[in-house]
Amino acid sequence: MASIFSRIVAGEIPCYKVAEDDRFFAFLDINPMVKGHTLVIPKREVDYIFDLEDDELAGLHLFAKRIAKAQKAAFPCQRIGMAVLGMEVPHTHIHLIPLQKESDMLFSNPKLSFTPEEFEEIAAKIREQL
Ligand code: AMP
């Protein structure tokens, strides 16, 4: 069965989309650690990031770089933190997290909640900066 992220890419499950190209896709994390927390994924479903082909791994990072620059412009912060866990969803994803301080990156922090309108506004702010 397709992963939940493949179903998002296919448009079967809604998301707050930030960007896509032919190989990669970016959307807001639904349980954000901070405002603007975004996931970037390869459209091709591969569980473990280090099982990606070299070219795909490199491309994913270049795509993440584009998104991170837009996030930083949309939500001024010290830097964009990057993390890969994959403990929950078996489809490679990079977390891109606007950081004001080191502890913003602690995955044990309580997650924020936003209304659908707020999520859409956050995604739109990032898209405007692409
Ligand atoms: P992990 O696999 O440990 O990196 O965690 C999976 C991440 O995906 C978590 O931060 C979840 O909040 C996020 N997530 C799970 N389902 C969705 C979804 N349908 N839309 C957006 N983010 C999701």
C-alpha cells in the first residue's frame, strides 16, 4: 500500500503544499514544532534516506535548499534546522525547521496547533518567497 506521503503527492490526501517539481514535493508538517515547519520528500517512495540513489539524494537536498531560503525569508529566524528521523512515516522526508534557538529542534517539544486557515496562510507565505 502507498505511504501516506505518496497519497499526499497523488492528491488523495490533502496537505498544505509549499512546492513541487517533477521529483520532489514540500508541504507543512501537520504537527509543527514551530511556525513554518516543512517536510520535503522525494515523490518516489523510498523508506530510508540513505537508500536513495546518489542523484536523488543530492536533488532532494538542492530542493530543500530552495525551500529553506523561502522559509527564512517568510519567517525570519536564526537559521533553518534540518533533521531526518523517519520513525513514524516510512517515506523519506527531511524536516526543515525555522530556529530561533537550539531547543526549537527538540522533537520532544509539544507541537503547535493551527487552524486550517492559519496553515494555509503559513504555506502561502513560504510560497510567496520561492
Ligand atoms: P518522522 O517519521 O519521525 O519524521 O515523523 C513523521 C512526521 O510527519 C511527523 O512530524 C508528523 O507530524 C508528520 N506527518 C504525519 N502525517 C502527516 C500528514 N498527513 N501531513 C503532514 N505531516 C504529517
